[in-house]
Amino acid sequence: MFRYMKILNKNFSGPTSVRYLSSFEKFKRWYRDLWYPKGPAPPFKHVSQLGDPTLRLKSSEVVLDELSSERIKNILLVLRGVMKHYKAIGISAPQIGIPLRIIMIEIPDSLVEKFGPETCKTREIVPTPFKVFINPVMQVKDFKKTLFPEACESLKGISAIVPRYRAVHVKGYEYDGSPTEWDATGWAARIVQHEMDHLDGQIYTDIMESKSLQVDLWKKINVHQGKILIKYNK
Ligand SMILES: [Zn+2]
């Protein structure tokens, strides 16, 4: 296959290349589909990665009357499952291929232990029980911006410093359609803003301090001479 591709490439300069190009395009599609067959339909049981068009869409509101439908119940169940599986502290429906306005947040005790008391104090990280917001609406409560590193499961392996408002108010609906609201400060407010951005097709790299972008394993990559395996599912 590889040899065939090389031969076709040679023909691209001449006037006959258009004919070759079209058959080459067909070949490429066939070759790609061979190795990358269509996978399961969303909701995915993995987190999709940047490049997936859904991550750049403006998500639609959930029709509240449909909250009890099997389709929406399944989306909510899968989203929560993926969040747990990835040990994510925040997740949004577009990240499992569903362009609907749903976000989930949870800061477990283990994260606080992982970061340690000093970092938690600086970044205002406090344990936060699980929360779901369907059709969330956010209002900024404290316009002071904080600068801290942020990562995203949809951009595996990288992080950057991102400015975020210090405090926000968010309101939306719970699983059963009852209204819910919350004042989030510090790290929790950062997560809310990050997930709200996902619902509008925004990614943290759109607003990051660009020179702070890093591959998190860069040291390990040097130590192991590049022989590092990155999995896109845990
Ligand atoms: Zn994210």
C-alpha cells in the first residue's frame, strides 16, 4: 500500500495528475476507513479529543420535558460514568460527542490530598460534592482574575496557565428537572468556567497564556528517550 501511494505521488506534477488525484483521494478514503472504521455512535464511553468537530459546536439546550426519556437518561448516565472513569473534576456533554448543555463537577478529597495544603490554599481548592447542571447559566461574581495551570481531558497530556474569574454563580437544572444554583469560588469557579466554555465550543487554549503551554510529561520523555505511551482511555 505504501509503495502504491509513493507511485501516485510522483504523478501529481503533470497535467494528468487531476485524474490520479481523484482516484488517489478515493484510495485514501478507502485506506483510512480500512484502518479507522466507524466506531460506536455517541455518547462515547471515552473522552473525545480536540479535532472532533463536536468540541467546537455551540451546544443546544436540553428540552426539560425529555429529561425522563431513555436517550437523555442514558447520556447523563454515560457522562457520569466517563467522569468517574477518568477521575475528572469537571466534564461536559460535548466531550462524549453530545452537543447538549450539560456539565458535571466534583472535587474529591483525594485531589485536595494530592495537591497538599499549601497549593490548595493558594488555588482555593476545597472538596466539592458532585453537582450536575443541565442548561447552566453562569454569572460572574468576582471579576478578579486568577492565573493557574489548567488541563483538559480533551487535550490529553498538555496544560497551560489560564486566566479565570475568581467567583461565579451558576444555575441550572438537576437530573429530575428541579432548579439548582451554586456560588462557586476559586478552583470550583475555574472548573465551572472551563466546562461552560465547552458548551460554546471554546477550549482553554483559546484564552491561555500561550507561552505557558507545555507537554506535562516532557521530563519523563527525555529520561525515557521518547519511549512514552500515552493512552486516550484510562
Ligand atoms: Zn475540558
